[in-house]
Amino acid sequence: MKYLKQMAIILLFCLLGELLALLPLPIPAAVYGLILMVLALCTGILKAESIRETAKFLLEIMPVLFVGPAVSVLSHWGVIAPNLGPIVVIIVVGTFLTFAVSGLVTKCLSRKKDGDENG
């Protein structure tokens, strides 16, 4: 029963994200849901312990969740192959930009945290 309750909480945030996706903004519903969950966790509205086991399970099976998209990519290979060069460039550049932004944000938050502890 504990796992059903935890999954229901996670799905509630997914549902809220779907509702917010009705706004005329180009933001995916999943992003809205994740932002709401992070805000709830940061503000203490949602305790990490209340979703910990189910979240851990979902992370453990995450590779299985990529099987469907991988098969879809292979089934559309005829469309992808002619555009493979630009797709690879976009993936590589996007990956390095993600690394850089994540590193800068982490560095900024780490400095802020160190400043809070020393001040």
C-alpha cells in the first residue's frame, strides 16, 4: 500500500504538469511536473521520505523505459539517416552546454551555501 501511495503522489505531480501544459507556453508537461515537485520538496510541502522507495525503483528501471524510444528511432531510420550529421552536432553541443550550465549552477549554489554557513 505504501508504494501505491508514493506512486499516486508522483502521478499527482504529473497530472498537475499536464494541467499546466494547457497554458499557451512551449513548455512540456513533464517539465511543469518536475518543477512543481522540486518546489514542493524544497519548500517542505512534500517530504522526500514520502516518495523515496518508488522514486528509487523508477530510477532503477529507467534503462527499460528507453527501449520504446530506441525502437522508435530505429523504425524511423529512413528519416533520421539523411539528417544524421546535424542531429549528432546538436546532441554533442547540447550535451556540452548542459554540462557547462549544470556545472556553473552547482558552483554558484555551492558558493552560496558556503557563504551561508560562514556568514
